[in-house]
Amino acid sequence: MISGRPMGPGAMARGRADMWSGMGPKVELQSSPWKLTVRLLSMIKDYNYHLFMALFCLVSMSALQMTMPWAFKHIIDTTIPERDVNGLVWIGIALLIIQALRYVFGYGQRYYISFASQQLVYRVTRNLFEHIERLSLRFYERNSTGEIISRITNDIQAMQQAINGGTIMAFVGLLNMFAFGVIMLALQWKLALLVFLTVPILVGASQYSANKLRDRYLRVQEKAADVNNVLSENISGMRVAKAFAQEGRQRQRFSSENRGNLDANMSTASVQAVATPAIQMISAAGTAGVLGIGTYFIFDHSMTVGALVAFNSYLIQFYQPVEDLIRVNNTLQQALAAAERIFEYLDEVPDVSDRPGAVELARAEGAVRMEGVTFEYEPGKPVLIDANVDVAPGQVIALVGHTGSGKTTFVNLLPRFYDPQSGRITLDGHDIRDLSLSSLRAQLAVVIQETFLFGATMRDNIRYGRLDATDEEVEAAAREAHADEFIRLLPKGYDAWCGDGGVLISRGQRQRISLARAILKNPRVLILDEATSDVDTETEVLIQAALERVMRGRTTFVIAHRLSTVRHADQILVLDHGRIVERGTHEGLLSTRGAYHALYHAQFAGQELSTAAG
Ligand SMILES: Nc1ncnc2c1ncn2[C@@H]1O[C@H](COP(=O)(O)OP(=O)(O)OP(=O)(O)O)[C@@H](O)[C@H]1O
Ligand SMILES: [Mg+2]
């Protein structure tokens, strides 16, 4: 088997790539194919009518098809010997009508099947997206972008193939086999029994290949996701790749995943390549036997020539569904593997969700309390330990501490990006877990460390803060955030494109846009995770001025890298390895000469001059 070749250089590269990118957990085959099928069918139960109509059209088509060999038998055994021209004309007319009807049913069958399968794609895509959108950040941390996109696109496509690719046709094929079997019994029962002898062998062979295929198709779908994964990572990381001249390495990584995909596909092809000719051979042997013995029956006068011709046409049609079944089995197994992967996502339960009867908070005052909050991303490794904070409405809380001390984690708990393992957080006295997520998050605006802008215009990016804002309100917010002045200089102004993630404008500009977004939202609680200040002094002064204006009258948590922010804070919390080790005001903390004092000298002292100058 191709996938089982010895470890060559390619295999080693593959191993390395897997290790490097940590491609996430693989799905194991768990559910039985029947359970999967039932669940899959339940998703299109609203389209039962269409599926039924498709089935009806198909059955009608085959019923019409079944009349053809009878017509031949009649022509050979009766019309020709009796030179019955009149009868021939009638048979001709009947055949024409039959073909016309077959055309109509053929149209109907294709239409209804396409309708149902397109609906399936539409529905599952929608349901899957709506579901994963509700999932918590942890889900996105565990699953890579490429994997998620792959399940929404490739896997759903594979499910569609199962319906389009003739599953219903194969089902009808089974019915046909039964009908043809009965007709063959009527024509010549001994020959029919001979044919039936080959059936168990055929069923065994197709069963064998089915079992092998499902497992392999799961690998195929996974490999396709891996390719997607490397692709999405490469495209978003292209700047880094180019900067480090690592295009060659990236190419190698991509090519090794791509080869993995090829190998996985070839391993299914090899099963098909063995199974299909074997089945054809068995049916060919059956046909040869029928012709040989049938001819002997003609010599014997126990069968007419017409009957043998008819029998043979039925026989061909009897074997046809078996070949179809094997082909369909292929797409069906792929679809089941895909369904397994899709259901795995659909079964994910959000870590953070609304409690039944969650309270809708209208407009908060902005009093925030943390009581004994402990949080860990991974069990046994607390990142925030027993945090207690009491914030009055409108206060500014500055969080300082070394990198990795837990500052971002601290603020991420307020909008419930994660829930703490113990302790509680309250907003205006309500445990935030008792509030509906939407009403809680409506009170907050978060300006995150890594500013992200959507691939849209400046205006739309700002309006993201409040979708019903007017253009004037958007521009007023931009002015407050000192974004207006640079936006106006752009050739298209507010209608200028930001680029994917905001790459077309500078980092300081992105920050100001996201500030404007937060201002427009007019939140009660503002969370600012300042990016390490690497913007130029002039921009810094502008952002600082904007920040001060935005913080006015709101409860603000700010992870501060700027001395001026820290100095004016009502409370400074010093975090160290997840613990609040000191708290107080700037002057108070400096005078105690503890952790803040040390941090101040390491981080802020150099800013004294520039801030004073600004
Ligand atoms: N999503 C996550 N999953 C697991 N661990 C995480 C996750 N995010 C952060 N951590 C870990 O939690 C700790 C605190 O991280 P956090 O981002 O809160 O630090 P920080 O104080 O904001 O640092 P910085 O100043 O560099 O932004 C770090 O050890 C980090 O590795
Ligand atoms: Mg941080």
C-alpha cells in the first residue's frame, strides 16, 4: 500500500511538520455507520418530500426500464417469426412513449436530489457556523483555523457528494435487483438460481471494501484539513516567512502535507482498484455461465432465443446496481467520515454560556468586584491566584507586572472569555455568570493587545462598536480617538480599505481605530490592553490624550505600559506570577520601595522625560 511505504526523507519531513504545527486531535471512528446515517438524515428531514419524490422518479424510471427486455423478447419470439408489421409499429410507439416518460422522471430525479443535497450543504454550513460561533475561546485555541475551515467546507462537501453521488440511486438499485431477480426466476428459474449463487460473494467483497474505506476516508479528510491548515498559516504568516527568508522551509512543509494528502487519497484508490475489478470479474463469470447454460437450454428447447436475450439484459441490469453500490459506497464512506468530523464540532459544548434565566442588565453603574478569583488555563497550573479587587464606578485600575504575570488573563475574565475555577466576579453586585452574555458584554468594551481590524473600510471597522451609529457619530468617535486626522488624509477617507486584519495601515493607526470603536460603543467598563509601546512619541502622545478622554467617567482596567496612565490610576495592581503582590497609588507604592518600585525603575523611569516633554 502506498501509505505504508518505508520511512523515506518525505516521511521524516512529514513527521517534523506534524510535530511543529501540533495539528490538533484526530477524530477516531466511533459512531456506527447507521447512527451516523440516521443523524445525517435527520438533518434533512424537512426535505423528506424532495427525497421521496426523487425516489419515486427513480423507481418509475427503473420500472419503465424493465419493460425493454420484454419488448425484445416479444420481437424476437413473436413479431419476427409472424412478420407482424402492425405489432412492430405499436411496440415502436410504446417504446417512444416509455423513453419520453423516462426523460421526465430523469429530470425530476436530478432536480429533487440536487435540491435536497444543496439544502443539506446550506443547512449544515449554517448550523455549524452558528454553533462554532457560540463556542468559547478555548475551542479556537484547541483547533487551528485551517482545521475549522476545512470542516466547514471540505467535509460538508463530502457529505453533499453522498446524496448527489447516487446513494438514493443505489438504494433504488437494490430494489431493482430484487425485481430483476423475480423476473429472471420467472424467465428461467435454474439460470436465476445460478446467478443468485454469485450474490453472497459480491456482497462479501463490497462489505470488505466498505470497512476498509471508511477508516481511510477519515484520514483523507484529516489530511485535507492539514493542507488547509498549513495553507492558512502560511498565508497569514507570510510576512514572517519572508522576513526570515523561510519561504523554502514553508514550501517544504506545505509540500509534505500535500503529499500526505496524496498518499491518503491513493490509499483509498488502492482499495477501490482491488475491489471494483474483482466484482466485475465475478459478474462476468456469472454472465458467461448464463450464456453457456442458456444456449444449452435453447438446444434443449427448454428456453426460447428471445427469453435468453431478455434474461441476459436483465442479468446486466441485475449486476449493474452491485457496481453502483460499490461506487456509492465509496462516496458514502467518505461522507460518513466527514459527518463524524462535523458532528464532533456540533457536539462541542461552549465552556461559557448563559445560565437559564440569566439576568438582562440594562445599564451598569460600573462597580466591579473580584472575590477570591483563581483561574487556570490548564489544570494544576494557576495563572491567576486568589485575586481580590474592589473597584468603584468610574475608577481607573492599572495592572502592571512582568510579561506573563497574568495581566491579560485578569482582564479576559471580565467579559467572560473564560470562567474562573473558583471565586466570583460581580458587576454592580451581580455575579457576572448570572447575567446574560450579551448584556454583560454590552457594558464592556475591550481594546485588545493585538489590534485586529476586519477587511473592511475604516468607517465599518469603527462602526463595529455600535452597528446603528450614524456617520456623524462614527466620525465624532474617530475625532476623540485622534483617528480622524489620519483617516482624512487617506485618498478615500473613511471609505478607505484597512486590508485583512488591518495590514494596510500602521500599528498606531490601527490602535486608534480600535479605540474609536470602543468610544463609539460608549461602554460602562473599558478594558485597555495596551500594546507594548512601540509607537513613535508623537503618536504616543496622541493616543495618550485620546485614552484619557475615553477613560473619563468610566470604570477602566488598563494594562499600562505608559507611565502617565499608571501615575493617574486610582489603584495600581502589581501582578507577579498570577498573584496581586502590591496595590496602591503611584506615590504610595513608590514610597514602599517594593515590587512596584523595582518595576518602575526597569520599565517606566525612562519615560519620565518624554512624557514631561509631551
Ligand atoms: N490561552 C492560553 N492557554 C494557556 N496558557 C495561556 C493562555 N494565555 C496565556 N497563557 C499563559 O498564562 C500566563 C499569563 O499570560 P498573560 O497573557 O495573562 O500574561 P500578560 O501578563 O498579559 O503578559 P504580557 O505583558 O506579555 O502581555 C502565561 O504564562 C501564559 O503562557
Ligand atoms: Mg498581555
